[in-house]
Amino acid sequence: MLGKSARESAIHVAAAATRAGWGDGGGEILDLGTRAATLSTIASIDAISAVVHIGHPAQPDPDLERLLLTGDDALIITDSVSIEPQWVLAARSAESSGMVIVDEAGMRDCRGELRALGLAPRVVPSPTTMEQRVALAAEGDYLLVERDVIPRGFSEVAASARLARLPALWFGLLEASAGLPAFSAPAQVWLAVGPQEDHEGSLLATLSVFADHGVDLQHLRSARSTVGPHVFLSSFAISSSTQLRALLDTLEDRSVEYRILAVIPGDFRSEGPDAITPVWDNDLYTRR
């Protein structure tokens, strides 16, 4: 069986499950409540997996990283798939009030485009029914909804063309695993590590382990820990479970705590979220 959290778009989750071939091919996707409740259910019931929004295989969603790391240690993302977003803006007429009724998933995916359009969002919980959303929408208000569920009396408006620029949405399959998955083809790994001691140079010593094993980190984020040193959350490509096992053995030898959060088949080194063009300040500090 497949489940999802209440905040996710049922349309997008179903599209991801269908494209990836997850579940039993068209069966009902269960609503498992909050994301924390979803993780707890997957950890405690063997027969259920969940479809979760992951950000990107090479750059995990920070909230999901934290939820996984603070959840049951059996939880792991084992697969991923990307889909084209179906978000559109719909209205009763061409007259606009500048207000848009949007749920949590729509706000997460479309925040930048709504801002660029100058629209003021009114965020509602994702489980809010379409009838309730229509009732909330005053004359001239927009609805941000999936194209397949535009309600009667509303039609897609020209401003929706802006949403065609949205990047693909990435979803992952969350399961409970009994151990390190075996793989012989490239995979993306999310690994959280915590040096035994938090002192000057402790991160450098840990990073040297990755370098010694030929691992190029594509993502690194730190988080405070309530039980000791800082936690570092990483994402990287690796060729096989044998190489990963060797890396983990070295971390153990150096008394570095670790937790695998995802092993996602595929090579994502040439992909990734939108790239940035940095403006460095070197010249500013070298000018006399």
C-alpha cells in the first residue's frame, strides 16, 4: 500500500506513483496525516510505503532531512521520480483582486511565481475541500489548483503561463529498511554525520574521510544537536554499496556517528536544482 502526508497534492503524488511504478498500479493512496505521523506510520507498519516530496535527489528538502534524522532509524528514501507540475491559476472572470487561495503544497511549489505576479496568497491547509476553497474566494480572487480539478464556474487565466516556468517536482519513495541496501550501479546517498567531539577542525577531519574515498559532496548543511556536537547533512553520488560500506567503516573507525537517510538509484551529478551565478567580492577587498 502507498500513503502520503495530508499536506501533499493528491494529483501530483498519484502522477509520481504512476510514473515510477510504485504501489499496485492505480490503488488508493492513503492519507496518513502530518508528515511526522506519516513517517511514524511507515516505520511501524511493514506493508505501507509513502510518496514524499524530497526537493531534489542531489539537494534534499531541509525539513525532510530533519524529520528523517529525528525519526525511526529504519526510515529511508529508496527511489525517486520527477514529474511536471500541474499547477494553474483559475478565476471566475478576468477581473482580478490580486488575492489567490493556495494550499501548503501549492505555496511551496509556486511561491516565487506568485510573488513575481504580484499576487497576495491566502494559504489554506491542503485537506481543504474544493467547495470550501470556492466559498473562500471572493469575486476576482484566484484559485491555485491542479489543472485536472479546476472547479465549475472557474477557468484557467492567462497569468497561468507564468507557471509553465516551474521546475519539475521530485518525489521519493519512503520505506522501512532492515539494513544497507545492496546496489552495484551509481546511486545518490543522503548521509547525516556527527563527529564524536565538537572542536575546531572536527568537520575538516570528517570531510577528509569523504575525500579519501573519492566522494565529491554535492550538498552539505549543518544543524545544531541537542545531544552533542553539530550534525552535518550531506548528499553525494557513489558507485556501489561496496564503496559506501568502505566509507562507513572508516567513519566508524574514527568514532563518527552516522545515519543513512536515502539511497536513490541514478546518477544525478549532471543534474540538480537551478544553478546560481555568484557575484564574488574579491575585487572589493583587494582594492586599495
